Amino acid sequence: MSFTVAIDGPAAAGKGTISKAVAAHFGLAHLDTGLLYRAVGRRTLDGTDPVEAARSLTAEELEQGDLRTAEIAQAASKVAVIPEVRAALVDFQRSFARRAGGAVLDGRDIGTVICPEAEVKLFVTASPEVRAERRYLELADKSADVTRAQVLADVRERDARDAERNTAPMKPAYDAVILDTSDLSIEAALEKAVAVIQGKLPAAR
């Protein structure tokens, strides 16, 4: 049986946390598709052509521990606007999505481009200010030298780039359930996501 949950949304909205949690809750495989772009972005920082980096990407590169830095996040957002990069990564994502046993994928264009036929589509969002504060606290905890103003500017810049790109812009699928986490705890947001998915699961599961 294949059962796909597509979870999209902007940075620091909580989609990664929710995706991992619902995957664990329902026993589904999980893929953070943003890691694909982060891994490609990381290689471009070393001078590799982004299209070549995407075409030669290996699963092992997704396990690198430095893919969560602010610098790599910005590099990922920049390579994600390149149509050839996105095309090179589509097959990997679609194959993962239809694997036996079901899968949860989170990213920017899962419900609109990668898996438009997904059984469940969620768009997890929050205000830029809330997301920037979450990201700031995360970076500050890692002793990163950043200010709240810098992080908010980065969030707004990345939102604009993701939403305005010509290829696969970030937007909710027409049939996605919108989950705004601005005023929700992780537990409350997860509870809402689980309820949506539970209602779509095959009866035999």
C-alpha cells in the first residue's frame, strides 16, 4: 500500500517537526525534501555547479551534520529557483513518496508539483515574526552570531524568493488544509495534523 502525506510551508513554520512526528505516529517513512536542496546548496559553496551537484547527489550527502546552518539555508533557497536543479531532484522525491508502506514528505512544492495526487496535503505556516523568533532562538542556542533583525530579514527574503520563483513557487495546493501554527504549541499543531491524516487513512490501516 502507498499512502502519501504532502506537507508544505515556509521556513520555521513547524512543518519539519510536524512531519517527523506524524510519520512516527503513523509508522510512515519521512523525507525532508529541503535537505536535498541544502545538500546541493552546500556543494555550490565549494564551487560545484548547482545542476551538476543535483544530478550527482547521493543519499549519503543528506546525512551530513552541517546542513542546518543559516549559510546553507540561503544557498539552498538560491539553487531551488533553478529549473534544472528542481527537475534533477523530482524523480528521487516521487519514488520515495510512492514507496510501499506510505510516506510523509515535507518541502515547498510537494502538494502542488511533486505529489499533486497525495492522499493528504497540509500547508503549515505562521507569521514571519513568529517564524523569525523561532529561527533566532534555534540559531542562538547554537551560539550563532545573529540578531533578531537579521533573522527576520532573512526570513522575509527567503519567503519572497520561494514564493516568487517561476518554477514551482511555494503556495498551498488548492485542496490543502491550512495549519497556522503562530499561536499553537507543538502538541496542539501535531494534534490537528494527526486528526486530518487520520480521517484520510485507509480503513484497514
